[in-house]
Amino acid sequence: MPERNKVLVTGGNGFLGSNLTRELYRLGYDVRVLIRPNADIKGIADIPCEIFRGHIDREEDVLQAVDGCRLVIHAASVTEQWAIAYEEYERVNFTGTQHIVNACLAYGVERLVHVSTANTIGPGSKEKPGTELNGFTLFHANSGYINTKYLAQQYVLEQVERRQLPAVIVNPTFMIGPNDVKPSSGKLLLYGLHKKILFYPPGGKNFVYIHDVCQGIINALHKGETGNCYLLAGQNLSYQEFFGLVDRLENRPRWLIRIPGFLLKLAGFAGGIRKWVTGSPGKLNPSTAYMLCLDNYYSGRKAETELSICYTPAEEAVRKALQWFKEHNYY
């Protein structure tokens, strides 16, 4: 029989997973994490949790990991935007989700929270940010990450309807905060921090504090309505505003120079040609260039109302993230 407070977190060693595991333990949950056999557990080494090593795309591993858990939070995902084959995105992001869903149904899990991404929902402008009512509009961005996350989200929603899967979906935007060991999203914070001149893209995105995302996920375990999607979205900032905020907090003024959109897209096209010719992918391709030029803005009002989230201002989130990176000698 599932233990009353037993929760499985897939991808528990990642940026989101480690923060989530830490918060769940603090709140008194009995936490099991599913991580790859060779995964680094530096981010959760100090947390008393059960570690299950296995492959998210291997059905028997997932069944063993879910067995005995009353609640499941599926946060495992391939998120890198370059140097990843589409087959790997599909294997982890889609096939892994299928296995999680089937295991949850097989063992009668009471609630599954599927962690998707905001980009499975169409973004908007600052004046009219994207909401959960928006359809999927980014297929043409040709992102293996976004496309497989969308397919996984649709699969979960389909199983809610067809097989009464007790699932809720959360859609975080760009997460920032402490305990970013790898670092993942922290790369943007650390980008060009010691340079006098910084070139920034013309678009922007929504930034959300990692602890607010954790709170939204945990609240979704009990408050979320089955079959609903919840954007976990904090503050909308252009890249110019974001880097200006970082400079102000660090008291390190830099020359901020905007890269024209057409030049960025041209460079992305060149990166795509390079991969096709040499087989060696760079950090810029047509998909990443397109996303960097996009006004990628969202509203988290639904989650604020229904999941009782109080969003942290971006300035405070950036300050806490920078403080953690500094304390751990990342810069």
C-alpha cells in the first residue's frame, strides 16, 4: 500500500528537482527521487531522501520507482536547447512521460503533477501576456524540447479524459534562484558578468523565482483541479531590462548593446548550416535564435488565484540567485 505522505520526484537532482526535494522534505513529506544511474547528486546530497537510480525511458525502472508512492511529481526532462538529437528529447520527454502515466494508473497514484513548460502555451506581449487559454503557437520554432514537451502535455491531458488519470499540469516560465549546481538557467545570470560590454538579444521572457515554482507544484498536489494547466509565471522583462537589473544589483555597469534580430537569426541559420555540414552543433541554431528574438511573455494570475501563489519580484529572485552563486564561488 502507498505510504500516506510518500512522493516521487523524477529528475530530483536537477535545478527544479533539487529545490523541490528540499522543500518537500522541509514540509514533512517522505521523498523518493528517480535519477539516472550516473547522475550527480551534489544538489541533494544533504537532503534525507530515498534515491532510486534508473532510466525514465525504461518501463520497469519507472514502475519500481512509482511503487509505494501516493503522489508523483514528474519533473525529469531534457531541457538543453543545442547539441541534442531529437530522438533523445523524444525518449526522455515523451516516452518517459508515457511510462510515468502508465505507472501512476497501475498503482492507483492519488495525484500526478506533470511539470511541462510555459512554451506549450502561446506567449503574448507585455500588454497582453499569454494565458492558459492560448493555444500552442511555437511549432514553427522547430525546437525539439518544446515540441516533445507539448506532445507529452497533450498525452497527459488525453489520459485524464480517457483513463481518468488524476493529473494536473504546471507550466513554469524561466526559473531563477539558488541551488543551481550545474548551472542551468543560471547561465543567463552569469553571462558576461565580468565583461565591460554585453551584447543582448532583442526579445524578452518571463522570469519566475524557483521557490515560487516549488510552492506552485506542491500546492497543485492538493489544490489543483484535475486536467487543468497552470502557468507559473512571475515577472515579464526584456533582456535589456534583465541584464540592467543584474548590473544594478552587482554594481557593475556594462555597456549593453542590442543585437539586431535579423543578425541573430542569420547567425542561427549559419549555425544550422554548420551542423549540417560538419555534424558539430554550435550554441546557436535557427530555433534558439528565433526564441531569443521573441517577446516570450506570460501571466501567472490563474495559479496565483487557484494555487495560492504569491510571486516574488524578479529583483529579489535575481539577488538571491547571485548571492548563492557568489557564496559557492561560481564567480
